[in-house]
Amino acid sequence: MDTRTLLIRCAALLTVGAALIHVGVSADHFQEWRVAGLFFLVSAAAQLGWAAWCWSRPSSRRVLLAGTGGSVVLALVWAVSRT
């Protein structure tokens, strides 16, 4: 396995971890506000889809940047919600 593939698969595994966290907290957020719970589930589905795509086939730069951009947006939403 080349270095690029190894790094992409590591990113995919980390993204799966983030998705599992989002699934885990979605129930609490559904109780507070359904839209928030839905946001967490949609985020998790997108993360799992991206990770599966990157793991199973060679990914283009565009796909990798889309995953990076999505992760950055989620981190920014989290940061803004804490300030």
C-alpha cells in the first residue's frame, strides 16, 4: 500500500469515528430540538458515505477536498455553537 492510500484510509477511519460520535449524541439532540437531532444524523450519514467512498476506491482530489471541507464546516459550526 502506498503512502497516499494509507493516509486516505487513516482519514476515512477518523471520519468514521466522528460519524459514530454524531450518531451517539443525536438522541439527546432530538429530545432538545428535532432539527438538531436530524442535523447530527445527516452529518453522520455524509461522513460515513465519504469514508466508505474513500476506503473502497481511489479518490480524486475533488472528493478529498469535499470531505476536508465538510469536516471543517462541522468543526466551525461546533466552535461557533460554543462561543
